Amino acid sequence: MNAERMWERSGLTGTYENWSFGDDADSLAALCLSGKKRATSSAYPLYEADGEELPQPGEYSVIEDGKGDAVCIIQTRLVKVVPFSEITGEMAAKEGEGDLSLQYWQDVHRAFFTEEMTEAGLSFDDSMKVVFEEFVRVYPPADDGSYPVMPKQGALYIIRHGKTDWNAQYRLQGRTDIPLNEEGRKMAREAAERYREEPFDICFSSPLVRARETAELLLAGRDIPVIYDDRLTEMAFGVCEGTANNYSIPDKPSPVREFFFHPESYTNPAEGGESITDLLKRTGSFLRERVEPLLREGKNVLLVGHGAMNMSLVVQVWDLPLEEFWTVGIENCKLLKLI
């Protein structure tokens, strides 16, 4: 079966790339198919040398064997750029190769990168940056017929609102209703042009004005309904809202500091604020009650929201540990396809 045929059979929507793992194409494709291989590494300097963009979360790839036959479809979940020397044992194990040890990963990849960089006229050492990409197999489904994420005939997109004056001042906004500034409105208009061809069927937005304005500008002139849902409001930070940068100043600890550095431990929120559990509960109910039924109908859903609230959607849809809550990151007015 070729890549095009597998993509059609999968029922997935959007675009994809098809590629193989080079000399070890057959064995590595088999590891992807089995679900044992959930990550891959590549040399960052080669992206720079070729002017090639890095892989992005949400992208699909059809993995081929050495003969060019399609084996499975994966979806990128996380992309990190780290020095070779900072790859951890946990990261190495996700690649699913050999005895899963860090030593095995280092030996194999040190040899591979040395050869690859030499062929490109470059040199390798342990300080070289590595593009570490985590993914999940989405087709064929698991043996029980399930997928590792929500059922998906339709597509799910999220976008963060445009900039505000408080963003520019690094002030914590939370539920405080701050409007877009002129730069933020310009960003939303530019996003409208950039994503004009994306096939959104319906949009849900936070009711806060910075999200409402973004949704209106982003979808101006398009016949796409916008529905406001309180469960998409930004995380509440209580008495810390309006403060600037104090969570990052060591000698002035903030009640929300833990959330930005160790979100999995943020169980005692700032006065008047929400815990991570509170946030996940309300956004999780929104996904189950509003989004999943639409995806099963084949609808393409756009969500317009905020930094922390959007991250709570990402970790639930992609089934990420809370330790990786901030890993993906979403820039203002940059679209991310979750499904």
C-alpha cells in the first residue's frame, strides 16, 4: 500500500508527509507500528544548513519501509531542541531501540550523527543541538480498535488570543478582562489572512474580550458560527492577577510560582485562584460535552483561548504528563492543530 492510499483509508484530514528512517527503514518502521518507538532524533545544524523548518506538533507523517510501502501514520506531539549531552534516559527509552538504555542511544546516535555531519561538511561533538521529536501512532488503530487520542473524523485546532498591553508588560492576566492592543489586533488580522484556507466549521471561544476580539477578527467575512463558553476562560490566578514577573524573582516568591515551574504540584492555588485540578476538570468537561461529538460528526473545530487554558487542552488531548504542561507553548495568534 502506498502513502496516499493509507492516508485515504485512515479517514484522517489535513496534510501529511511521507518518509522513511533511512538505512534502518524496515526495523524502525516496525517499531513505530508496534508502538514501541515513540520518538526520533535529528541533527539541528542540518535544519539550519538547509533552511528547513523544524517539525511542528500536530503534523502527520506516513512512515514507509525500505521499499516505499506505507507502514503506519504518526502524529507529532512534542518537539524539543536540546544538546546531545542533555538527552536523558527517559528520552532515549522513548526511541524504542536496542536495550532502551541511554548508553545504547548515545553510542548509536554518536556514530550516526558523526557520519551524517561529516557528509554535510560539518563536525559533531556532544554539544551539538538535537531535534528530539515525540510522536504517537494514530493509524492503524490499536488492537482493540481504539486510538491513543479522542476519536477523530474531524479536526481540532486551538489558537491563543492576540497581544494585550498586559502581555507586553509581562503581567499576569488570568480572568482580568484586558482587551487587545493595536499590535494584538494586527496579529489577529494577519492570522485571518494566514489561515483563511483552513476548513473551520465551528468556533468556540473564551468570553473574555481579548479572545472574543481575536475570534471576530480571525473569522471576519467567513460564515463560521462563534460560540462562547465560560469553560474556556483563562485560568484564575486570584490575587496574583496584574502582577508583573514576580513569580520569576527568587527573593520575592509568588503563590503562582509553582504553577510555572512545577505545574503538577500546583494544588494550593493563590487566594481566589484555581488549582491545576480545577482547570483540567472544567476544560475536560468542555472537550467531552462539546468537542468530541462534533469531531465524530466530521466537523472541524476551532478553539480560541489563552495560554494556560490552551495548555490544559493540549495535555488532555495528547495525554501528556502534567510535568510537560508548558513544553509545547503557544505563541499569540499562532494556530496549533491538535487532531
